[in-house]
Amino acid sequence: MSIFDVLTMIGGLSLFLFGMNVMGQALERRAGEKFRRVLGKFTTGKVRGILTGLGVTAVIQSSSAVTVMVVGFVNSGLMTLRQAINVIMGANVGTTVTAWLLSLAGIDSGNFFLALLKPSSFTPVLALTGIILYMFCKNSRKKDSGLILLGFATLMFGMETMTGAVSVLGKLPEFQNLFILFKNPVLGVLVGAVLTAVIQSSSASVGILQALASTGKVSYGAALPIIMGQNIGTCITAVISSVGANKNAKRAAAVHLLFNIMGTAFCLAVYMIFTSFFPLPILDDPASLLGIALSHSVFNVLCTVIMLPLSDLLEKLVTKIVPDSRNSNKSEVYTKLDERLLATPPVALEQCCAVAYEMAEISVSSINDAVRAFTDYSPAIAESVRTKEEKTDRCEDILGTYLVRLSAMRISAEGSREAAKLLKIIGDFERISDHAVNLLEAAEEIKNKDLHFTAAALSELRVLTAATEKISELALKAFLNNDIDAALSVEPLEEVVDKLKEEIRSRHIKRLQRGECSIGAGFVLSDMLNDLERVSDHCSNISLCIADIAHNNMDMHRSQRELHQNSEGFKKRFEEYSRIYNLPVESCAD
């Protein structure tokens, strides 16, 4: 074997791995939008969970990728450990589809229709179709479809290149002796495990074995133990992925490892005992591409059938291996926004929305608590407001960083708009909670300094705080439900709040001039008016952003102008809110 054959084999292997990676990622993006729905709907029972894992893995052609996703889903609370066990079992069977596709390269027939099944016959057509879709289509889904076809064509071309390069190995005595050595089952398992762990893909490892088998010098006796070992090696990806995850995610990775080790150990023991007493002549026959694909499938199905009744025991075992931690200071936001979910952007975006919704509810709740502190102050309310403000701060930092990373991924146009909306809105909700703390501090200053407002000032504040609570409720409703009607109701109410603030400030100045209000109380009232008005401004920003996204327009000022010019709708709402939130009539002395 010359140096040029070696270089050709390396090039073929590189193309093979690259094609598999490109095809898998494109398939993931295309199917990603359905992952969460499928996994949530079809993983409740053992059989349904196994079929789901099998189907998803068959689609994206990688049990490692599916297992990493499962670890991420468990870490984020999207899936229970029991559901994960069933999906992992199914994924082991689903990964065998790749070997069947690669076995098509072994078809050798003069029949025209059978010849059409050979990859060399149809991959050029797939490559041409793929490059047209990828280069000339603007739609991201069509581009991904093109990448799937290009990835598959590259994979098959790499497989053929490898096969051609290693064909000369069959003539080398050293190569034949090497595979005679692998007939030692334990050594074969170790070789299969190490090779698969290095390239982190059992599908790719089986493909390499099939390419070597094309020389005709790899016997079934050497191939079967290597196939068994490949199942153990593929676990390395999930184990690495579980580092830094919560206990249930670590358990999911441990399930994957234990499932494959126990299944392989059982099958290896049966294989060694059986072949010791009943030597099978077929074990000395050269392994074909189709034979390896069949062996791979039979082994994985057998492991699943054996381990399925033991799934409950497996769950208890990993719970003992990875016990519950006594103390966990890790933020819940960290677990929900798991990095592994970035591999499936639609699922990651859904988690971002869930965190943002929770953050919005906490923010609005903090305003309600701060308003309550004026009339019913207690240390518990004060602690609640400050705790909620800290949560929203933490949410904004983590969620903002995660959304930026997600936006850099290849996501759909709709997903991109949703990510942009969240990035704009979470800052406003965070600022609302900041103003809640400011209002709480004003309430504490009133209490600590024993300040008093006049009855008129208290009555006016009740009107303004009621309007502020209402506008916060509308902004929250608009955000949680993407309610355009609620969003359109915010802007006229914001105008009413602005008018209330100016009117209350004017009345307060008159009371100061008459000596009815103290300077200290006046300063506190001025700060409160500013904070309440700022809250309504942030609610306005939120509603305008929602209206912008709904109309595919990111110009907030333009939307604001259009709302103000929108005549009847805006005026009607403004007049209605003006009647509801109307200041008491000033006394004659005023």
C-alpha cells in the first residue's frame, strides 16, 4: 500500500465524516421544530418511547446527537429520566439505519433496476439537486434540504473513496493477520469501543468497518466483536455532554453507558460460550456490507429486547450511582437554558420564551408588591420585592447571553424575529423590577422618617398606582399571549399616566405653596411619580415591540406615530381610560 493510497483513504474518511456531520445537522434543523412536540407526546410509555427514539435517530442519523439532546432535555426539565431511558433504547436501534444505507454500495448486479440502487448511480443526481437548492434558494428550509442531499452525496462519495483506497489492503498479509487477531472477542470489543469513542459516532465507525470489509478479508468472527464494542464507544459523547449538568441529566448519560455495557457484556458472554461449544463455520466467512448492517441491527435490537424489562431496575441503579445532592445552589435558569439545546434551536427558543414569561410575571408581581407596601408595609413584602428584582436581573443576564448565542445559530426567519423580540423586551421587564425596588425604598423612607401625605395626595396616588398596575397587567397579557388588542390598549393608557403624573405634580406644588405638605414628603412623592411614570414607559416599549413584530416592522417610533394617528381606536381607548383613572376634583381652597 503506497503513501498515495493512504492519503486517498484519509481523504475518503474525511469526506465520509464531513458528509455525515453536514447531513445530520441539516436533518436536525429541518426536524428540530417537531422534536419537542414529538418527545412530549410520544414518550409516555415504554414502547412509544422506544419507537420515538428509533424514529428520531433514524431521521437525523446519529444516536449520539439524540442522546445528547435527551441529556439536555432532562437537564432542562423537558423530559423525565424514565422517558429518557426509553428514548435512549430506541436511539440505539435507530442508529442502525445508516449501515443499511451504506450497504447499498455492495450491490453488484447487471440488472438495470438493481444497479439504480447503487450510490454511484443516484448520488450524482442528489448532489446536483442539493447544490441547486443550496445555492439558488433563499428559503432556509430549502437550503437545509439541499444540505441534506449534499451531505448524503458527500458521505457516499467518501465511502466509495475509502473502499477503493483500502482494496489493496486485502493483498497484504499484515492486514489479514491484524483481523485474525481481532477474532479474539475481548480485543475486538476494545478496538470497536476505542475507535468509536475517538470519532464519536457508531454510524461512522460501522461505515469504516464496512469499507474495510469490502476487501473481503474481514471475517464475521472479527467483525461481530467490533460491532459490539462500537455501542460502548458511542457513549463517550453523552458522558462528556453530562459534565456540569444536573443529577438527572448525569443519570440519563449513565443510563446510556450502563445500557450498552450491560447489553454488550451479556451478548459477548453468550457469543463466547456458544462459539466455544458450537463453532460456526460462518464466522470464518468474509463479512459483506449487507451482513455487517444486518449484524449491527440484530445486535442492537437484541440488546433492547433484553434490557427493556430491566428499565425500572436500570433507573433505580443509576439513581444509586448518581445520588441526590444535598445542596444545590445552581440557578434554575441555568438548567432550563441548557447549552445542549442549542443543537435544536426551536427547542432552545421555546425554553427562552418560557424563561422570559416567568421573568415577566415576576417583574409585574414585584410592582404590585411595591404598590402594596405603601399601605401595608411589612418586612416580608420588602424581601419579596428585592428577591424578585434579583431574579429578574439574573434572568436578563443569562437569557440575554443565551439569546445572542442562539441568534448566531441557523434559525428560521420566524425564530429570528422571536429571538429579537425577547432581546428587546427582557430589558424593559428588568427595568420595571428596578423601579419596583425604588418604590419600595420610597415606602421605607416614609415609614422610617414618619412622613405623612395629605388626604388629597393619597387619593391622587391611589388613582395613579391603579393605572400603573393596569398598564403592567396589559403589557404582561400582551407579551404572554401575543395579544395585539392588549398591546394596542397600552399606549393610550400610557398617555393617561403621563397626564396624571403632570397633574399630580402641579397639585402638589400648590399644596407646598400653601404649606399643607412637608418638603420631605414632597421629595418622596416626586420620586414616586417619576418611578410610576417610568414603569408605564417600559410597558409602552413592550407593547410597541409586540405590535412591531406582528407587523414585521422593527421601527418603534414609526409604530408609535401610527398608533397616535390611528384616530378612532386610540382616541376611544384614551377617553375610556381618562374616565376610569380620573383625579378627584380639587377643593375650593386649591
